[in-house]
Amino acid sequence: MSSAEDILNGLNADGVLADLHGQHPTTQPEPAQWEAPVPLGTTRRLPAFPTEELPDWVAAMVAGIAEETQTPADLAGCISLAALSTAAGGRALVQVRGTYTEPVNLFTVVAMPPASRKSAVFRAMCAPLLQAEKDLAERIRPQITEAKLARELAASAAEKAKQQAAASNGAPDKLAEASDAAVAIDQIKVPVEPQLVADDVTPETAASILTEQGGRLAVLSAEGGIFQILAGRYSGTPNFDLFLKGHAGDMLRVDRKGRAAEHVDSAILTLGLAVQPEVITEIATGPGFRGKGLLGRFLYALPESNVGRRKVDPDPCPDDVVRSYGERLQRMVNALFDWQDDPIRLQLSPEADQQRIDYAAAIEPRLHAQTGDLGHVADWAGKSVGAIVRMAGLIHLAANPVDGYRQPISGETMAAAVRLGEYFTAHALAAFDHMGADPEAEKAQLVKDWLSRKKPTRFTVREAFNGLPRGTFRKVADLQPALELLESHGWIRAEPRPVPSAKGGRPPSPAYEVHPELLGAHSGPGA
């Protein structure tokens, strides 16, 4: 028999045997190539910032500055929302239903690595606010001068009346005149020079500035030092009260020894920060940051860094875009500045309110502690409906800064806010993963650590269950979510399920291959 015939007969024999066992011979495929795994605590793809949902004049500036500075649009986009919040904060609120209202201030934080040009983007996006602050100061300076002069004259008159009362041996009419003159001094209020923006101030200083400014202030910074200040860098004691009340618009009263009490009916604070990614992890371990509820008030953005892929000679942001952004943001500041006592109440159109209700209905089951994907971040996600209402109010005011109170927030505006809310939800999940808030991620890390120590090229689910420290998982099925998370991040991949035996019995335990990065130089075939 020829060699070819031997091979053919051999194949035929193999085929007969395979038919008898219900199997068919196949050529062993080449092992699939591994892609680079994604670290736990991050997701494979986070959505890009939806610039198109911002008002046209803001969106054009965000896109232009992102191109000029070669930074992700997320950075300029989040700062633009903080800038709008600075312009409007404390002067408007959204009337949702009944007694439920939302102020239109935001806390935003973007996490980016060093050398990401955060400061350059902050300067470009916030420059109109500083110019508006300067213009307001010049506008009110004559009033300050006049009030100071009037107060000096009143003080002089009061001193003269006091002397006359003393010379009259306490004559009732002279005493009354002296008393009235003293009261007249306190009735002359000297306006405070406007301040819209502060940097990394202490809570005590911020409280003083905020009360002087009638209850509004923005802290805008390209650094994360404010978190260390809140944690008690200088005082030794964490102090979150101002920032918690300033987000909610609650009453603020500050009593200090040796000073008059400071009080505002509604404290409105804006925070716009850019920090290094490590700060996101660090604040999770800071005492009180999550327990007090501060972390649940931020809108997070974790854009992918493009350092190493940037153009070296990008197009500058067009002059007309910069000019339009500056003029319209300053107009928004000026139009709302005079609403000192009673804030503008923005109404929701029926379409906008329905969008809000639909969003709330979609979010609610996701908050369930056991079955919802947002259950472990319910402190954040529970405030996301309020966040979209606030963003809708800002978008509405940005489009109608002078007469926004005359027309309701449209359904289209609320839809844009919902899409922004979906973006921030995805990024919040990633941010809280960085903080170690996801219990499934923690369990997946335990399995990954076990694989790093044991270095198997493959393993079965039962081998992992038996190899992990007793009590890590109560039963084999509890291990599955952790394995799925490791697989989605590319650290392991499932082998084809084995064919059940014709004789019945318990099916073989599912098996997984292990990424070579976990094997190192001492990989071995067993667990």
C-alpha cells in the first residue's frame, strides 16, 4: 500500500472511530492572539464628551480649544459646564414640581495625567469670567465710594450728636438724636467688590467670601489641592459642611469667636476641578469623603489621555469663536447679577418634565443594591436626576440669558441634558471603580492575584474555587461574576465548553486560558 493510501485509510479509520463516539476530527486551530489587558478599575471604552449637546456657542469653543490645546473635549466640556454654573449659580433655580426645586450649580472634576495642559484649557474657558468679574467691580466701584463717603459723614454726624447729648446732661431730645445718628451708620451698607471665582481656598475663607458675595462663589482650579484642604491639611480636621450645603443650596450660618455671625439663606457653590487620576483613588480613602456624601455630588470625567499622539502644530481656536464665547458668557453673568434677592424660577415644559420622569424611571431599578448595575454607587446615581435638571437649566439660560424666565425649558433641552447625564453616569462608574467601590471588581482582583501567584496557563472554575482562600466565595456559582469581569478586561478567556458525556453525570468544570502577562517567567501548566 502506498504512503498516500496509508494516510487515507488512517483518516478513514479516524473518521469511523469519531462517528462511533459522536465526534468529528478537526484541525487544531492556531491559538488566538492576546490583546493588551485592561487594568481592573477601568472600562474598555468610555464615551467621549457629547459636545454637540451644549449650546452652539459653547460647543464651538469646546471643540476649538480641544483642537488648539490637543486635549480631549471632555476637559474643556466639563470646564464649560462649571463656567456656566459660575455665571448662573445663585441667581436661578428650576421649579420641578410642588416644593421640589433644583439650583443650577454643579460640581465637576476631570481626571487627567500630568502634562495634559489642564491649566491652558482652564485659562481659555474661564478668562471671560475673570473679565466679567473685573467689569462688575468697575461698575459697582462708584457705589462703593459713595457708600463709604456717606458712612463717614454719618459717623461724623453721630459723633457730633453724641457730644451734644453729653453736653446737655442727657436731655431726652439730644439722646434721641444721638441714638438715631448711630443707627443711621448701620443702615448704610457698603457694597462688596464682586468676586465670582476663587482658587484653592480653605472652607473657612470660602464661607466668608460666599457670604460677602450674597451666597455664591465658584472654586475653579487646575489642581486637586482643594481635596487635601477639605481633608484637613491645615486644620487637622475634615470640614465638608460648606461644600455639602453649597451644592444643595442650603442655608449657611457661620459663627466664629470674636466676629459677627455670617449668614445666607441659600449658599450656592460651584466646583470645577482638574486632578491627576491618582487623586480620584486617594480621596476615596479620605475620612468622610464618601460617608458624608461629598463624592456623590461630583460629575466625573475620566477621558483617555492623548499624550504622545498630539499634533505639534494644531490650528488655533478661531477668533470669532473665542470672541462669541467671551461676549455671551459675560452677558450671561451681567444679565443674572442683578437678581440678588429672589432667584429666577425656571419652569419645565410638559415635554421636558416627561423626559425627566422617563429618565428617573429608567435609573430607579439600576439603583437596586443586589441586582442594579448602579447599586454600589447609589449615593451618586441617586442624585443623577437632579443633575440632569441642573444641566437643563444651565443650557436653557445659556441660550436665553436675558429672558430665560419668560419661557419654559424645552423637551429638546432636557433631552440634551439626559445625554450628558448618560455620559457622566458611565464615567462615574469608572471613577468609583478607581476608588474601589465595586465589590465585584474587588473579588475579581482577588482572583487575578491568585492567578499571578500560581501562574497557571489554564484553570477550571472548580480549581480556582478550591485554590482561593476559604471563604472568598461561598459557592462555585459566586465566582462567575468575577471571572466574567476578568474576561471582559482581557485577563482570561473561556475555552469552548466540553461536550457532555453520553453517560450523563456532572458536566466538566468550565476552563479558562490565562493571559501571558500574568504568567511571567515561571508559568506552569497547573493551578
